[in-house]
Amino acid sequence: MDEPKRSPSPLPKVNSPGAESQTRRRFREISLELSQSLKLQGNKEDLVKKIQENKEDLVKFWDQFTRKGKKKISVMDSLKAIVFSSWLNIFLVFIPIAWVSNFMQWDDKKTFVLCFFAIVPLERLFDWGGEQMAFYLGKDLGDLLVITLNNAVEATLAILLLKKCELILLKSTILVGVVILHLLLVPGTAFVTGGARIIQQDLHPHKTQLNHSLLTIGVLTLLIPASFFAALDTPLAVQSGVQKVISDDTRHTFLQMSHGLAVLLLLVYICSRIYLHNPPGEDNDLASAPLAPAGLKEHVLHLQNDDPEVNQWVCIIMLAICIGLMAATAEFLVESIEFVRKSHIRQEWFGLILLPIVSFAADGTVAVVYFVRYMFRHFFHEPTPPTTLAKGEAIDLSIQFTLFWMPLLVLLGWWTNRPLTLLFETFEVAILVGSCFLVNYVTADSKTNWAEGAAMVAFYCMIALCSWFYSGQIDIELLSYCETVEETVAGYLANGTLPN
């Protein structure tokens, strides 16, 4: 019997290496496309979320600026509040008189005194207007506006000196004298008067730590060009001829260096403002942080719950008018102060000490008046309770001048063909570094007292005393004229004096 035929068993199917590679490759492509799609979807969701958050922040800011749901201030009430904001507004009558004195070319001393008293009420209106705008802008932007307005007189003087190409006076007055004034004398006096009846006053620890870093980098930036200049060949020996270190090529090198440093300083300042305005994290309000001083929290609640005295649009117009009036009056003040400069006072002391005090004299006059009124109330009426929040805003003014106005003036000089550099004299850099060290040391624990304030005032008096005998650094001053360095050196060799 025949056996049934068996069909041959099929051979196992084996994929070719090429087909397997194509399958794996296709699988990887699909996986990659899927992951990219999911990632893109997540990025879109994050982007939409960020846009929504930014939109909510803008709406919240606009509601605060327009005071949605709160009391509106009428134009008439605003004008009345401006007129009666301070009795110092009486001095506004000096503005037209000062202008007439300038245009009629009266005696320089009379013009100087009239311009001085004309600026006093404008300074007070700047302070008051900035405080009122804080109700509409919030604590952070309000503080930035107040600081900028308080620097308005000095910034105007700086621009005027740059326009007149008074670069040596600009450096010593605005970029050194004003900074040490607001670092030492102004906060030191505030710490003395504020801490006279309390064991210590508080500063915001987070903001103080940031201020330490900003102040240090601003001062150390000036140390770099000064060290670079000191490392050059040899100083100028005028009697033996012009050395290579004092030349137009050297000034061109420091101009290029200064332009780069100025851009970097502006970036640092912008980053610091972004951080202070919107710190990272969910609960990122520095004013409500656990370590924030109680006085600061009370001030924030005051801005949120109380009503301003003036309409925001009226306040903006008032500030714009005051800036225009102050700019013209400050120019007349600078022109009339020449009688002091032509006296026997050294130009270095005039720039480092006298002119900064004159620029701050309006603020100082306001402070003295309010201090006298406070003492009168203390002894003859019910004394006001001491405040626990230290007045350290002047330090912020110095930081803004060092990180914003100083590099901005350098860039403006670049634009207007004024050879303004960040090369300062060794003595000026030394007193800036010393002032920075003392201020950072005093505020390191975010607490101050009247004894530390007295030390700051004493150090400023030391600087003023030593500056009286300082005659300047000739080799650096020769690089700070709008003429070519060769012409300046030739004139110095011929006349034995620097150009006026």
C-alpha cells in the first residue's frame, strides 16, 4: 500500500536586513514625529498660558492705573491739590524773575540766587508728583519714577555740561560728586535723623543685597579703565615733551573701551529693573515677602487702599511742565555759577563737592524745612512716633546714576562727538570705591542706626577736606577736552595751564 505523499514543510520566512532596517527606521521616524508633535503641543500650551498671564497682568495694571471701581479725582480737585500740596509753591514766583534776570543779563550772583529758589518748589513738586503716581503705577514702578524724578536736576546739569563740552567738570561733578553725595551725606543724614529715637531701622534685605551687587559692579567698572591707564608705559612728563601714552590714539582706545562698558552697564541696570518689577516664582512680590520690613508692607497697603489727591493725567501733565521749567532754570543756574568758578576755589573741589551740593541744595532745603517742622511738632505738639523703615532711597539714586545715567551720557557723547570716557582720575576712583565699601558694610545686615549714619557723614567730610587740597591728575585731564589731544598738549606746554 502506497504511503500518502507529504508536502514539504514551508521554510521559515526570514526578513532581509534591508527590510528590517527600513522598518526600524520608519518606526523611529514615527516616534520622533509623535514626540515632536507632543512637544510642540506642550510648547503651544505653555505659550498660550504665558500670553494669557501677560494679558492678565496688563489688564491688572490698566485697572490699577485707571483705578477701576475706585474714586475718580476731578480736574478741579487735582489743580487745587497741586496748588496746596506745599507752602513751598510760593517760591514758584521766582521762576519768571529768574528768567528775566538771565535774559536781561543781571548780575550773576542775583541770577544764581533766583534760579536756586526757583528750583526748590519744582523739586518738591517732583517728589509729590512721584508719590501720587505711585497710587496708579504701583510700588515698584512708582519707586522707579520717584528715583528718576529726584535725579532730574543732576541729569539735566549733566546733559548741559556735556553739550558745553565741560567733560572734566561733568566727570567730577555729576559722575563722582553726585554719587558720593547720595551714597554718604544724604542717607547718612537720614539715618541720623531717623534713628535718633529708635534703636535701629530696617531696610528690605532682598533689595539691599541686590543694591550691594549693583553698586559694586558700577564702581568696579570705573576701576578697570583707571588700572589700564596706570599700566601704560610712563606718565606724561610735560617738561620733556609729549609721551606716547597721552595721544589721540590712546583716547580713541579708551573711547572704544568706554562705549562697550556703557552698553554692558545699561544691560545690567535693565536686568535689575526687570528682576525688581517681576521676580521669578509664583508669590514674587518683594513687598509681601516674609523678610520684608513691616513699614514697607504698610506703605504698600496705603497705596492699595487709600486714594490719591490728583488725577493721573493731570499729574503727568504737571510733571512734564515742571521738567521743562526745571531744564531751562537749571541751564541758567549753570551759566550763572561761573562767578564761583572764577574765584580762588580749586576746580576739583568745585566739581567734587560744591556743585553737587548746589544741585542737591533744593532737595536739601526741602529736607531741612521738614526736619525743622518735625522738631517743632515734637517739642511743642504731640510727637509723631518714630518710623521703623530706613530712608535709603538716596542709595538707589546713586545706583541709577552709576548704571544708567553715566553709561547713557557716554553713549550720548559718542552720538554728539564728545570724547567722554569712563577713564576717571585715580583719586576719584579711590573715593568711589571707599564710599561703596562703607555703604555696603553699613547696610550689610539690612539694619541701620544713627551711629552708622554719623560715620557715613564723617567720611563724606573727610573726602571734602582732602579734596580741598587736590589739584587734579594732569595726564588724564589732557584726554578730556573736545579738541585733539595734540592741540591740548601743545597749548598746555605753551601756556603752562589747562584750557578753561
